[in-house]
Amino acid sequence: MKDDDSNLIDRHSEEDEWSQCTLNITSGLETYDESMEDMKESLAKQVQSLDENSVDELTKQRRKKKLRRRLGIVIAAFGVFIAILIFTPLGKVILSNIVGEYLYDKLVFEDSGNNLGNYQKEGEKEVLNNLTEDKKEDKEIINILLIGLEEFDNAANTDTMIVASINTKDNTLKLLSFMRDLYIDIEGHSKDRLNSVYSKGGIQLLYDTIDSNFGVSLDGYLLVNFEAFEQIVDILGGVNVTLTKAEAEYLNYHNYISNPEYRNVVEGEQLMVGNQVLGYCRIRKVSTGTESNDFGRTQRQRNVLQSIVSKLKSKNIISLAFLLDDILSTVHITTDITKSDFKDYLTIGMDLNLDNIETLRIPMDGDYRNLKIPNGKYYKAVLEIKDLEKSKEIIKSFLNPGLKNNIQ
């Protein structure tokens, strides 16, 4: 009986263990199923994420391609636009108008009639530069007077007077220089040096004096003082000048180069800064090798002007516009040229042939005499032209060989 009870207990115990095992297996399977579901869900999310990333990456690539394509179209269109502005007549007009509108406001406009001194009498009609409306349409020759003003001891003398003559028919530029010591007739005043005219009656008297003595009608002027000239050269990055041994030694020894730091020039061609170039332009007592005294100085001024032109013509139109902006933003330049004329001149200037600039100096060799005239207690040296009518005819032929009868 005891054995039967013992066997019954063992059987119940085994059944309990089997039931517990079954429960554990079932629970494990359920846990496994849940884990598998979680894994499936996680994998599904990862796959979905990969698909979305792939789609996003593909979309980005497509967008980049479209952006590059659009950018290429914009660049090409801009290039075509710039080419039109630079290389077509209409484009040049548009460009010169845009640039001219911006740059002109940086000039100092002074009407020709605003600085007449005691030249113009009360009630007289102002006569400005030669570019009147009825002459603009078919004017082939445009003469701009370039003036370098020396202001010293309350005096304002025009030590540099060069006419930049533009021939719009053949797109050439010529330079006609007048020496400052020319002894000429001045309306309303005693005969005197040409460089004294501006201080006597302003720009209008200078216009009329040049016209009456030399037959050159002027269409406008640009005026700078010596300090401004020095600044222009520096903004250009200096200009190349060729010195003789005598010129180099003279500049290094004397104070024509006002800053002692720059008294280190040498014989031969070199790049010179503004202070050095200004000193070079003012030398009188050393020969250039071909010219002496004030003749040599005038020759040096023409040489420097041509060097400046060479520097400018090496620039493309965009670089030139930025350079002019820099100059006009820094330097005080006075003019009586109107905004509309200024824009026209910019358009004309784009087509100028600057490879061969002809020059003429007045007085010409052999056509002057040296005189000494009273100047207070002392005497001053002047240059008197022997044959003024002959000089007029040569000037006329130089500025416009096509003119036969009318003096330009």
C-alpha cells in the first residue's frame, strides 16, 4: 500500500515537471515569436529607411544636376551679355552709359563760365566750350584740354597744357602740347606767358586765348593739380619711364623728387611711383638727350602721358572701369564736360587706336625766339613764335589732315 502511494506521488511530480516544462517551452516560443516580430519590424524600418535615403540621395543628385545646368545657362547668358556689351556698337553704347552714369558723379563739374575772373564783362553772354548743340551731330574732331595746375604762393599757373585730340572718323588720338612760356596776346590783358592766362580769367579766357592765337577750338577740359597727378600714377601702379644717366643723377641729388625715400632712380627704363614721375616731369635744367630747358620738360610730360595711355590700353574694359572708379573716387578732377558728352566720349574711347599716338609741340623747332621781358624789378624768359600764321596752318593740318580751308 505504501509502495502504491509512493508511486502515485512520483507520477504526480513528473506530471508537474512536464507541465512546467511545457509551459516554459510555450513561453519561450511566444518570446521567440515576439522577438521575431520585433526583428521583422526593425528590419522593415531599416529597409524603409534605406529606401527613403536612396530616394533622397537620388533626388539630391537630380537637383544638383538641374542646378548645375541652370547655373551653366546663367553663366553662358551672362557671357553672351558681356560679349554684346563689349563687342557690338549698341552694347558699347549701353555699357558706356551705365559706366558713365556712375563715374561722372565722381568728377567735379565746373561750368566754363564760373571762373572768368575779370575777363567777362557784366552783361556779356557766356560762351562755353565749342561743343554747342548744332556742332555735336557731325563733329569729327573732339579736342579736350588736359591741364596740370601748379599752385604755389597763392598763384595758380597752368604748367601743363596738352590737347588730346580725338578723330572720330579714323579713331585716332593725337597730342598737341603748348609750352607754358609762350608769349602770346591775351584779350583784355597785356601780352604775357600762356601759363598765366588761367589765373587772369579762368578756363574761358584760356579757351579763347588758345583759339585766337592758334586756331584750336576746345570741347572741354580736365584739370588736376600736381598732387592729383601723383595719386593717379600711384593708383595705376606706377608707370615705366626711361632715364638718361644725367636725369637719374639729377633726380637723386635735387629735391624734384620731394620724398627722399624715392631718390633712388637709375639710368634706363624702370617702373616709377607717382612722386618720382612728378619730379621727372618738372626737370628743366637737364637735357632729355634731344631737348633742353622747358622743351625738355614738355617732352617728358608727353612721354609720361603716353606711358599712362599704354598702361590703360593694356586693361580690358571691365578692369578699366574699376580702375577709373578708383581714380575718380580718390583724385580731385575738375571738368566742364557734361554727363551726356562724357558718356559719348567713353563710347568713342572704346574704339580708339592707341598703338600709334602722334604728337606735336608748339612752338616748333626753328619757329621761335628767346626773349627777356620786364617782370617787376627783374626779367623773365619767354618764347615768341616767329610766324604765328604758319603755326596755325601746321596745327590745322596735324589735327585734321582732311581740312583744307577751315582752321580747326
